[in-house]
Amino acid sequence: MLTVKHLAKSYDGEKKSLTDVSFSVQPGEVTVIIGPSGAGKTTILRSINQLIRDDDGEILFDNTDIRQLNRAQLRQARCRIGMIFQNYNLIEPLTAIENVLHGCLGTKSNLAGIFSIYRNREKEEALKLLEKVGLAEFAYQQCRNLSGGQKQRVGIARALMQQPKIILCDEPIASLDPKSTITVMDILRDLATNDGISVLINLHQVDIARSYADHVIGINNGQVVFDDRIQALSDTAIASIYQKDANSEGSVVHEF
Amino acid sequence: MNSDVQQVTNFFNTKRLRLSIILVIFGLAYIGASIGLGFQTQSLLNVQAGIAWLIHNFIPNEASQGYWNEIIQQLFRTFIVAVASTTCAAVVSLFLAIIGAQTLTPAITVSWVIRCLSSLLRNIPIVAWAMILLFSFKQNDLTGFLALFFMTLGFLTRAFMETIEDFGTEKIQALQATGATYLQVIFQGLLPEIAVALMTWILYMIENNVRDATLVGLLTGTGIGFIFNLYFKSLRYGAAGLVVLSVIILVVAVELISNLIGRLLS
């Protein structure tokens, strides 16, 4: 479904943010990327839909390399890749239903998109999705008035509106309270199990990964250090994912 | 303990000393400038005589009431020129700001050129604009309109550009991630988010331009500025005073209305 090979990225041309990252994602599975802050999790996720231009490697999505596509082709590919964010990134003054309908902009003509001319089929779909994430009665609420958990669910509905094959989740629960965290993670889990969508999540919380993931990819210092089923994620494996490299470990010891 | 107290005392002493030095520098600057300009400080004592003369002559009297009709006509005309120039400039500014903002620009050179252009337009004083344009467009409303238009264009382009840049790239990226086109991102994402901020800037600029239009009219021989000049030069001070009063009322009214709209928007 999605295969990443030898992905590399450097932001300043010197320090490598990613060095040779390879992994693949299966349909209908929740794949979680864990690792310390600054390990390169976000860079990996954003390279997949090319919000960040990487330097080298291959990203095979449905057997085409996303990195080689021209602008129009990339837009077509992005239509099938949903994405949700830590800060939700909804258009706050607009209502929930408008934000959900943004999910089908990619399939519309420029003018239809600009003037919000949606087909009846699309409107029905949007309402259905709001119902699916439990926000049917908030359809005409401005998103700025919603709570964090509700915003994230609107974000999920927007991503689903794209009829995605994969959903990329960049720290989806980092700003949420424990109750909303469970709601959001339950929805994501359900999308993989029952709708066969691949869900790829950047996470900080190992315990959440344990309860929801099928597969875990551990990233440390821009490299894949763990790539296996969740059952294989032992405490030693976690320690190795979160370990500092030799130099900084020394300095941490001095600090304490 | 004692040395700690000493340290606090020293801290305040240093602070006081710094303030004193700054005040002395200001004082010296004033004295230096007075000598340079031949300004006599004691002449300030006669200010009240001048003000008394102003009040006596410029307070509108019975005779000046007859001018209301003409004044209101010209005031309205000036107001329309100010609003028209601001709104026209706002439309062009928004376009320039979008392609000029670093987060949305198609090429960094475009951004750079627009920045320079807006800086140039903005930094030519309105009076200079009016006088330059007078050569080509003569004494009519169009000259005033254009002078206000160019200055507003420079100012609003800059203000809009900063508003757009403050908006950031995250939400733009979120819409790009759905496969939306550049124009779709702008109309569905950027504009709804910054609409209120844009309106606030436009209202501020209308207020500003109502004031400036008076001055520009004085130079281009149109509108309220022109009749102020006319009454003033023909020694009809009462009527001139009435013009000043009417401009103040208009500006305050515009300000109140713009505050009201601002509150309704947010």
C-alpha cells in the first residue's frame, strides 16, 4: 500500500534530519511511529504527502513514487491521503460542515471549490461523516467554538471526506485531554479495522501505542531502530528507541 | 544579608542615574534646537492671546449658518472620494499582498518587488502625491482620488501582507494536503480566516483617508478642503470654522461607525 524506501532529508544541508528511513504500511492496520522529540517523526509523515520536500529516497503509494509526480499528479495523489494534525488546522471561522466539505476540494474544479458549490452527494456524505464522528448536531457551529476533541473529530471527518486509502496523523492527541484521546483513538482504530484504511500515527505515548497499534516503527535520530508487530515491543526495545546518542547521554548524566 | 540590601540599593541608584542622564540629554536637545531655530521660549507665554483670537474669529456665527448647504454637499463629496479610494486600493492591495506574502508567493522575487513598491508608495507623503498628480490630472476629484489611492495601496499592501504572514503556513498546508488548488486554498482557507482583520484595516484606512482627503482637497481644489481654503482666504472665518467643525463631526462619526462594525464582526 505505502512503502517508504531510503528516505533522507536535511533541513540545513549539513545535519541530517532523516538518514535512510525505510518501512511499509499495510491496509487496514494502525501503524504507529514512536520516538523522542526531534527524531524526525513529523518529517517522515509530511514527506509522504510532500508537504515537506525530502532529499532522497522513494515513497511508493499504490506503486507510484509520489516524489516523481508533477503538481497536478501530486494533487491527485493527495486526494487519497487524509491528514490530521496536532493543532487540528481547521478554518476556525467556518462551520464544521464547511470544514468537512473541504475534504473534497481536491476532486473539484477551481471555480466550484472557490464558490463552495458542492454536489448533493457530497453534502450527504459530509453530514454522514459528521454523524459518524458524533458531531451531527454541531454541523452549523463555527469551529472556533468547538472543544479540542470536537475539533479533532471534525479534522478526521475532513480527512475521511477525501475517501482516503491512508490517513496520516501528526501527533493527533498531543493537545487533548484523556477522555478525548480515547474517543479520537477509538475512531482511528475503527477506521482501520472496519473500513480497511491504513492509519499511520506519530505518537509520544507508548501506552497508547500498545493499546491501539498493530505495527510499531521506532525512530531515533533520523533512523529506523525498531520495525515490528506491537507484540514484539519489549521494554528493552522501548529503551533503545528512546535512548540518547552517546554524546548527549553523557551530558544528561552530568545534569542530574 | 547586608550586602544583598546594598546590591538592591545600588540597582535602584543606577536606574535613577540612567533616567537622569536621559532627561538631561532631552533638555540639552531642546536648548540646542531653540538656539538653532531662534525660538524664544518665553513666546509660549503669549499662546493664550493667539488662542483667544482664534476662538473669537473662528466660532461660527449667524452669518456663517448660511453655508451649511454648500459645506454638507462638499463634505459628502470628500467622504465619497475617501471611501472609494480606500476600497479600490483594498482590492488591489489584497491581490498584491497574497502574491507578495512570503508564505504564499509564487516566487521570492515577486515578494521582494511588491515589498519595495509598497514601501515606495507609502513613504511618499500624501501632499507630495497630490502635487505630483496635479500636473497630469489637473484640479479635479480624480487627482485627489489617485493621491489617496496610491498612498492607501502602499499602506494596505504592507498591512495585509503582515496579516497573511501571521496566519502562518500550517492551515494552508492542511488544505493543500486535501489536494486543494492554490486558489481554493486562498478562498476557502485564507480569506475566511483573515476577513475580520482585513475589515479592521480597511475601516482604519477609511477614517484616515477622510482626514487626509480634506488636506488633499485643499491642494487639488476640490471638496471640503477647497471651500475651507476659499472661505479662509476671503476672510470668512466663521464659515471656515464651520468647515473645521463639520470635518471633526464626520471623522468622529466614521470612527464610531467603524468601531461598531468592528464589534459586530468579532
